[in-house]
Amino acid sequence: MASSTIVKIMSDKITPSMGLKTLLKISNVILLPLIGMVVFVALWAAVANNLETSLGKFPGPVAVLEQAVVLVEEHQAQAEKEAAFYERQELRNADRMAKDPSYEPNIRAFTGVPTFFDQIWTSLYTVGVGFFFASLIAVPLGIMCGLSKSAYAAINPLIQLFKPISPLAWLPLVTMVVSAVYVSDDPFFAKSFVTSAVTVALCCLWPTLINTAVGVSSVDSDLLNVSKVLRLNTWVHIQKIILPSSIPMIFTGLRLSLGIGWMVLIAAEMLAQNPGLGKFVWDEFQNGSSQSLARIMVAVLTIGIIGFALDRLMLSLQKSVSWDKSVNLR
């Protein structure tokens, strides 16, 4: 009797409109994106079959997938070589120490050619460092500009002056400055890494700074009045009132900055021949083999996928720190 009553109640709650809404939601989340991807792949394959280049036919989805598998196999083969290299050194050092206990073992670093996955890690690490330092400067500066009209009036001309500058213009200047300032016989970081990271940081600053300033200056006046009534000191006022209210705008700036930084990094690596995905693309273009275009397409798709993943990561982080847990992950 009780079970039949529960079934009846549930059936009363499940209406046709609810079923239609669920179907539409599934369609928007799964079906429509899948249709879009199928159409894109079909158009790509059709265009590739009819497009001739100086290196042969433009690579279609099948050729790109084949080269993706080849790149994975190359990485695995290189990893095996690296493991064997260090294993041989350990055996050699163990044998030497057995004969001479006073011998101090010396491990040489593996100097093999970086694989595609090594280049991915290098690019991610570089953009992460550049983005971190840019955010470390832009967020406090944006808060200061949002809180003080005088500070905003002083800094705004600099923002408008430097914001439109292309990373291609910054790169030679940064390269020269790093070469002149960062001088060491045994540098902790390679100059190419420092150059790329500084270039990324310079281009990441402005979206975060501007959006933070706008978010801070747009805090609800009622909240500001509450802060005055409670006589909160400056730090508590920023911590309890300003930051929670301006989180959405700050993260909008951070998302824009990270996207710009990722694009800037790839261009910088191509032009300056710094290690990373950009250099991989340029090296394959210069190689000019019949597989080069397909390998470049693998890199291009990888760059897009990583950019999308970084954006999703920032959205998830925004939701985790925001007071409003209903933030849409779009």
C-alpha cells in the first residue's frame, strides 16, 4: 500500500513538461555539441580532400589522428631511452663505488630532443608563471584603482597607453632587457623561459587590472554603508566587503588574461624560438616533410583544447571561491 502511494505521488510530480525540459537539457549538453563536431569534421575532411599545398594535400582528420598516435609513440620511445640512460649511469656508478668507496657518483642530465608532450608541459609552465606574476600585480593595483579615484586617474593613462601594444612589439624589447639584466654563469631559469614568461605577464596585466577596478568601483552602495556603520578598517573592508562583491569581475579579467597569455605565449615561442608548442609548430613548418602539416594540425588542436581546459579551470575556481554558488559554467 505504501509503495503504491509513493509511486502515485512520483507519477503525479513527473509531468510531460518536466520530461520535455530534461530532453532539451540533454540535447543542449550532449546532442547539439556532438552534431556540431560531426559537421565540422565532415567539412574538414571534404575541404582537405580538395586542397593541395606545396607539401601535398592538406591533412584531413584521419591523417591528423595518425600523426597524433605517432607523437605519442615518439614520446614513449624517448621516455624509454631516458630511463635506460639513467639506469646505465646508476649501474656504472654502483660498479665504480664498489671498486672505489671514495668515489662520488655524478649523474649527467639526459639531453634528448624534447618530445611533443615535453613542449606542452614547457608551454603550460611558462604561461602559468607569467599569468601568476601578472595577477599578483594586476589584482592589488586594480583594487587600489577601484577604491581611489585619484589612483585611477593617475594610472588610467598608462593602462590606455600600454594595453593596445602587441606582444610582437614587446618581445624584442623584453629579449634585450633580459639578456642585459639576467646575467649568470649558472642561471636557475633559462633566458628563453624568462623572456617568454615576462612577455606573457606584460600582456596579461591589463584585462585583470581593468576588470578588477570596475568590479571594485561597482560594489553596492548599501554594502559600503554597512562597512561605514561598522567602522571596518581598510583591510577588513577589502576582505569582507570589496573582494566578495567583486569576485565575478575579477575572475572575468583573469579568464581574459589567461586566454590572452596563452595566445601570446605561442606567438612568442614561434618568433623567439623558445621551447614550447610554438617552437614545435615552427620547427615542423621549417621541416617541410609530408607529415609536417598533419603534425602542425595536431599542435593547433592541442593548443585549442588546452585553451578551453584553462578557461573551464578558471570558471570552476570562480565557482569554488564565489559566495554565489549558482555561477553558470559557460
